[in-house]
Amino acid sequence: MSFRVSCPSAITFRVMPHRLRFAPSPTGYLHVGGARTALFNWLFVKKYGGQFLLRVEDTDRARSTDDSTRAIFEGLEWLGLDWDEDVVYQGANLARHRADVAQLVEAGKAYRCFCTQAELDEQRKAAEARGEAFRYDGRCAHLPADEVTRRVAAGEPFVVRFRVREGETSWTDLVHGPITFPNKDIGEGDFIILRTDGTPIYNLAVVSDDIAMGITVVMRGDDHISNTPKQILLYEALGKPLPQFAHLPMIHGMDGKKLSKRHGATAVGDYQHMGILPQAMLNFLALLGWSPGNDIEVMTVPQMIELFSADDLSKKAAIFDTKKLEWMNGQHLALMAAAELAPLVIRGIVAAGLATEADLKAREPWLLALIELLKIRARTTDEIVRQAIPYLRDPIDYDPDAVAKQWKDREASRDILQATRAALAAAALWEAQPLEDALRGLAESRSMGAGKLFQPLRVALTGSAASPGIFDVLVMLGRDRSLERIDGAVRYITQHA
RNA sequence: GGCGGUAUCGUCUAGGGGACUAGGACGGGGCCCUCUCAAGGCCCAAACACGGGUUCGAAUCCCGUUACCGCUACCA
């Protein structure tokens, strides 16, 4: 036994070689919902021990693409959700799927059905017209063996249906507790497991593969709850032990509907490109449907593993709130050392054409100091890059609002800037403290508030009314560049007077 | 329609019959800090879906109702 139940709602897992899997279909990008499912599977394995496997469910040939498969790998790699063993491609297991179906047919647990799709559609429509739920009437369920043989030999197309037994099917879901389905309510009766073209239907392929991969805990979205009784019946018929099932709630958009493109960015790659940190994404996703308790929110990945518990999983669908994701990212940004952030910021700066990598590497201490200043003010690495522009490129752009407000009186502004320049130029050392002494001294001599001096200067230096502390800005810019910026501002004011 | 699932501030959640005047966080509002912007600190508004039980006592247990979500394919 891989677990023990101490009371119906508290399930404690021993550290054991559990085998879990994430099984996406490669029909799009890695969705945040899929990423969260993968994360919980991964956390489970890291916490309780075992292997986390990856299976690509590419049996829908029409919709599956290699691009999509690659995007899923990249997404998982970016998040750091590494998997064990080789990736399993469901499409490669066709022979086993068919062998499992053959076994079921031989055992009389499944049968060939010669009803055509057109006939079925008609019956479905008729049932609907009568206001009834359609159920396959089982007309092929008891065909004489010789008739079946004759029709198969004649090349008549058929599907294979699974014989759903009477009774009910239930299991104890790791997140939902006991769930029971009367078998008569499982789908439309005897369900199809093999298509006319000899390929398996999802439920059969999944069970066959999960058995072959030795999966002990099936953790997936709760949109699969109604597939579960079918799958349990298949395990039974195949004579295999059942895994544990854990059905995670869905993620919805702000309008409460299932998350889709309409809600904006839904692929993890979108967030990567927005400058979200993988650990922040993981942290945010983990909190959607799980809570460690004790009001803990911001966690590193090792902390998440430490605190994770399968019985603290929530049953309720969660809404994806990008505001909180951004806040979370800001928290992780603040937590990271500038040196850790540097590679990300360098990549952004180079991509924006603001500097070359060689240039940045050559003045790494300066860059680290700049990152230190900006990271607390930014919510994404992209924002750090944007805020770094005035320190990297000349000439700077003046923000019209800042100019209008801080240089309102042209004459006075020019005068103040010139006096400021002189005071700064006279400073013995270009360091924060002497510069501060110089400027505060100037303000006092003119009996004006320091802010009245700093704001026009800030616009001259950065083009913006918001920046890190003014002395830090002066130091980052250096003496020459600072004085030039002031000169440039004076010229600008003169020209636009 | 049938079946299944879910229900605490706008959002993520804490809560395991008395510790609930329902806690934290995001977002919103205000104040403080302060050269601006952030960050940080403090404060405010904001929720147990509804109705019945069970119980001395219910956000917590049970039953209904309602709402929302999912499934209902020779998709996965």
C-alpha cells in the first residue's frame, strides 16, 4: 500500500516511489492550467518521492503538432518542472492499445459494433426529439459469433464497444473524497474504445498507458471526473489494480468562465515574455488551489516542496488574477540578488538594442548597482529594462507631463538648473553624500525646499518625474553624463521657451 | 435535458461544532515615511448563496433550493 488513510478526509502519504504523470495533448501552447496540473504532480513527487513522467497524448493526429509539443517542453523547462525517464508518446503505443482491446473482446468484455455513424446520429436526434438522453441501445451487443465473423470477413466497418456492467462505480478522490456514478449514467451506455480505423479512443489509450507506465496516482483536471468511472471499469476489465485519482479544480478567467484566449495571455510563454520569473509563476499557480496555511504566501520552490501537502488541495475552481501574479513577481524580484537577475536583465537590454552584452559585462559592478536600485521599483524584468533606459542611452526622451509640471516656469527652471550644475560641478567627490551636501546647501542658500530643486533636476537627468533617489541617479550617471544632461536640459528649455 | 462537481470579502484563501466581533493576501481608499516613484509600516471599506433541520451552540454536520462549472463525440 502506498498510502494510509487515518480518517476519511486526511490522507497521509508515506515517502514512496509513487509514479505520477503529466499528460498534455500537443494541440496548443502550455496553458497556465496545464502548468498548474504539472506543478502539483511534480510537487507531489518531490514531496512524497517517486517519479514524475511526461506523456504526450498525440493520438488526435489532426490537431497535434510538433510545434506544440516543443512549446510544452519549453514551458516545462522554463518553469523548472523536470521530468524523469523518456517522454512517452501515446501515438507510439498503438499496438499495445489494440492488443488491450483485443484482450477485452476475447474476454467478452467488449464487442464489435457495426452500427454506422449515420444510424447513431439518427437515433441521437430521435432521442433528443423525445426529450430523452440518448443511450446506445446495445443492438450489436449480442450478435451471434458466426454473424460477427461473417461481417468482419466481408470487410464491414466496425467499432469496438466496451460492455458497461450493471451497478455503480465509485472511488475516493484525493481532492473530492468519495464519488459515485451509477453505471447507467456513464456516458451513452456501452462506450466506444476502438474506432473504425482501428485507433483507440482516449479513455482506452489513457488506461492502457497508465497501466504500462505503472502510474500510481492520476492527478489531472477535474474536467476528467466524468471520464473516471469509464476508466475504472476498464482497469477492472483488464484485471489491473486501480491507481489513486486526484482531480484538481479548473482555472477560470476574471469573468468566471473557463480560461481561454479571450482572457488575454493564457500560455506560460506569454508570461515568460512579459518578464515574469518562473519561480513567481510557480508560486502564484501553487496558491491557486492550494494553501499551506499559516498565512504563508511568498515561497521559494524548495519551501513549496517542504510545505506541500496533498490533502490541502482545494476543490474550488480558481480565477486567474494577473494583478496578484504581478505582485507576486515583484516579491520574488525583491528577494533575488542583483547578480541573479543580471542575466535576465542583460538579455532584455540587449534585445531592446540599448547596449551590447560585451559592454554590459565590462561594467558589471555598475549594472548590478543599477539593478539593485530598480528591482524594488519594478514588477517584471521587462520593467527593469524599461526603467534602465535613461542610464544607457543618449539622448533621453522628456516625458511631456513631467516637463509641463516641473519646468513650468522656464526662466526660473533654467536658473535653478544652472545653479544646480555649478553646485554639483564644485563637489569635491562624485559620491552620494558630498552631492547631497552640495544640493541641500544650495537649497538652503536659496531658502527653497529641497524638493523644488530635486524635481526639475530629476527631469533633466532622466526625462521623468519618477526615478530612484536623486543622488543615486547622479552616481549611476557619473559626473560627465550628469553635467551634460543638465546642459542639455538648459538648451531644451531655451529652445522651447 | 441527464449525470457529476463546487459554493467564505471583487479575487486567492484561513477555518475540522464553542477560541468568529470570521483571520491573512491581492486589488481599492486613507495616513505615515519621503527629493519623486516604488518598497515598507499603520488604518478603512469589503464575505460565510438561500431555506430548512441536527445541536445547549453551526461558516463548520445533514437535507433541499438556487447559481456557477464540467461531462454528455468514432476530441483529448
